[in-house]
Amino acid sequence: MNDQLVRVISDEANVRAMACLTTATVREACTRHATLPTASVALGRAMSGAVLLGALLKGRQRVALKFEGNGPLGKIVVEADPMCLVHGYVGNPAVDLPLKDGRFDIPGALGRAGLLTVTKDLRLKAPYQGVVNLVSSEIAEDIAYYLTDSEQTPSAMGLTTIPDDRGGIAVAGGFLIQSLPPANEEALDALMRRIKALPPLAKMLLEGATPKEVLDRIFGDIPFEILGHQDVAFHCGCSRDRIEQALITLGVEEIKSLAEQGEDTVITCEFCREPYAFTSEDLRRLAEERH
């Protein structure tokens, strides 16, 4: 099954919900960044979370999540848009910690103390930015806390990424449930009980459950309406032109200094690891154009 996201709404429960399968998307990101298993799990969960938040936006809007902690992973940065195009990276892709109580130790990798910064480009004069402390350093819990605390939208989120025996990605995905005003407390309690009683999300996805089937199991006998489906994919908007613009910000003298070294200057995109090589002649041309 291709990576996809499904959006639904339930008038009876007065909630909106989404679920996504992101296995191939996360696999590509982890391959590009050569992440070890713990780093892969952290990056995969954050990317799936970004896909779910991006799907709440419209048009050319975008969302970026930055997790910064005091652990060896350093940080996780992911970006997504309403078309479910997503990319991201971790500060240290070589992190691989022992399992803790049979689970990947993401809090140990990211660190217990830190911040989650959510930046939304809503195509207004300035981006909206919200910052919260990491409450558990479990990616889903921290995003749900941000949504509930900063955006005043009671939310429940589940995220999973499971590496395979070869160091790749066996499965990745997630779901998001959000209460709409006025809150239907009885229905919300029923949904929370069903979520807690479910098998692990990874198990359901590994057994072939689609995003809709995950929501079917969460909602049970509570009816909902499907609003739409969207393919999910890895995508980075970097280009040679954008890298040139970044070089230009260094200033003419710095560009000339790089050109005088006589070797190619290679700049690698943080998000997709695509390398862009500039010869001394390329750099001199840039310096002349800015002089």
C-alpha cells in the first residue's frame, strides 16, 4: 500500500481525526541521512507527526517542528505542508541506544529537558510560532501537549516507527484525534478508552491495517464521515538557485575567499543531503554579480 493519509469528521463525537501510513516516506528520509535505529525511530515519529499537523493547513501554508533536547540526538527538525509532502533531519543520525523496557529510548536520545517549537507559515505577514517545554520527550505526547496547551485544542496522538532487521524501516505511521467545540466529553472518554485498549499501532500497521481501518478501530460504533485521502511523500524544496541565494548571504568578500581556494565548494542540504558543487569559476561569477 502506498503511503497515504485519511481525514474524517464525526458529528456525533464532535471530533476530527486523521491517520497516516508513512513507511516509504520515512524509509527514504532515513536512507538519505544514514540514521541508526534509535535516530530513525525519532525522525520517523516526528515526520509522521508533521504530516498530521500539515494536513490541518491549507493552500501554500507550511508547518515546521523543532525538538531540541539535552540528549545525544541534539535536535529533530521536520517540515510538512497540506499536500502531505514532508522532509526532516536529526542533529546526530548516529544515535542508537539500548531498548528500555522493550521500547526505543527516544527520551534518552532526545533528552528529558528541552523545547518543542512549532512554526506555522500561514502566508501572513509573519509566521506564527509556539514554544512549549518537552513534557516527556516522547514525540506524540509532546505534540499532543502543544496542541492542547498552546492551541487550546484537546488532542490525542499516536505515532510509530519500527526498524527492520536490516536497519531499514519496517513500518511508520500515526493518528491524530482532536475535539471540536463544544466538546462532547462522553464521546471523548469513549474514544480515549478505545485508544488505550487497542493493540500497538505498529502491530496493526504491520498486519496490513490501512489508515481508515485504524480509525475504524478507534471509533468503533461512533459514526464518522470521510473527508478525503491524500498521498504522503518525501519532498525537499531545495534547488541550486536556493543554494546560490544562501551563498550570496555570505557576502562578496567571503565568496571571493572561497573561490581563491581553488577547489570545488560543496554545500549539502540539511533536509535531503543533496550535494551542490560550485567551482571557483561559479563562485567568481556569483561575486561579480553581487559586486
